[in-house]
Amino acid sequence: METAATNLVRSLTPQEYGFTLIILILAALTGFYCFIRAWKRWHLIKDTPTARLRSAHQGRIELEGKGRSLPDQPVFAPLSNHECLWYHSRIERKETILEQKRTRTEWKILYRNTSNHPFLLDDGTGICQVDPEDAEIISNEKLVWYGNTEWPVRTGILDNGSAIIGLASRYRYTEQLILPGQRLYITGHLQTRSPATERSVRDIARDLLSDWKQDRRQLLERFDTNRDGEIDLAEWEIARETALSQAQTVHRQLLHETEIHHVSTLKDGRYPFIISVRPQAELIRKYRRNALIALTGCFSVTGCILWLLHVHG
């Protein structure tokens, strides 16, 4: 077997040898990248202590708690209409392709949508708002159903996983969900924001003046003291002082509002942002296993490259 493989390698043309070498190098680099990615997540989750929101520090953080919808802002998955915290929806159409007098079928993606709606995490000591944009989501609720219309006419709750129907259907609908009340593991970037520091008195006054400008008739009624149909510099200064006075009142009210914790991704991408329904222990096992598999694959392909270089000379 070794002789046959050696003879096969030596019989390769320069073009075939170069192409094979490039493919193997790319495979080795891919394996190394997957190893680094999994290794980084493995150690991040294993070495980061779980914090409590009541005493949470700013910056990179690890949290556990139950997911909740924002008050009066429920999110519904677009295909199944199922209430959820997060969804990833996909519609595919079955297509038949003729190649060399043989037919094969494949599913072509027509529609794909991922939720970026924020939701809440309650860990028992406090509540934070989670912005799932750019997060690595790991869910365990998945709906798959079939139909003959581009947009589903059924929700998929009752006929989930109907493979027999799928054989005769042209469209496949898939949704992955995170549901309210599910326990979540999150590692990301925590930033606590005070409503008073988010909006200064000057910002509030500027917004008030901008709103007043939208209704010129009301603006003239309030501040056109000489009734000439225009707001002169003196009248505009009165309007500005009025807006500033109202803004100070609003800002004093904001000082009494509670601080809001926000968890999101770091824009520089130094650390992964993970939202998972799976518990920490399961994630640690998963990423450790993936790291070992990727490293083994990288070493194996590297060995093939060295053997190829040795045999081909």
C-alpha cells in the first residue's frame, strides 16, 4: 500500500503536485485556526469566574440567569410566530439540478433572518439588557417543517420534523429559538449606564429645540412676542433658555432612575461574545473536544505535507 501511494505521488504532474500541496496547506491552516478558536473559548469559559449582577465589575464578564423579554416588547419569530427572545429563520426551496445526465436535488436558501432584538437576563441579584448582535448563539430549540408555498401557511409547531411531508414539498422552513424563561450562560462585555450620564442637559435641550422647530405654528405662538411672524435673535434666546430650564428638570428626574446594565460584544473582537442555552460544563467539554480534534487534524495533515515533500523530492 505504501509503495502504491509512493508511486502515485511520484507520478503527479507539477500542476497536480502543486495543487495537492496547496490544498493540504490550506487544510492544515484551517485546522490550526479551528484549534486556536476552540482553545480560546475553552480556556475563556473555564478560567472566568461567574459574576453576579449585584456586584458585577465593568468589562469582560460571565453571567448565568434566566432570559426574559423586555416589558411590553415581546419578540415573535417570523415563520412560526412563536414568542421568543432570539430567533434565526431560514426558508429554502428544493431545486432539481441536471449534471451529466444525472439529476440531484439541493436546497437553495431564499430567505434568512437573525434577530438582533435585545432581551433581559435575570440572575436573581439584578437584571441586565443583552444585545445579541454579533453574538455566537448556541440554542437547543429547533423547528423544521415543510410546505408548498414560499412563505409558510402553518406555524411549524404541530408538524415539526415531518420528513415524509418533506419528500413531496418544495419548501423547507427552519427556525432556531431561545425561549423566554430558558436558563442562559453569557460571556461578553458589561457596561453600566446611568440615564443621567447618557443624556446631558445640553443634549436634552437640543432635542427639545429640535422638536419645537418641527411645529412652526406652535413655536410662533410661544415665542413670537412681537407677532411679526418670525423668530428673531432675542426671541430665539428666550426659547433656548426655556428649553435649557426644562432640560434641567428632566435631567434631575433622570438622576433618580436606576442604572442599566448592558451586555454586548467588544467591537475589537478580542474576546468572543457567547449566548448559550447549554450550561458551562457542557460548553467546556465541547470546546475542549473540538480543540483536540482540530489539533489532531492539523498534525495529521502536516504529516501528510512532510511526507509528500519527502516522496516527491
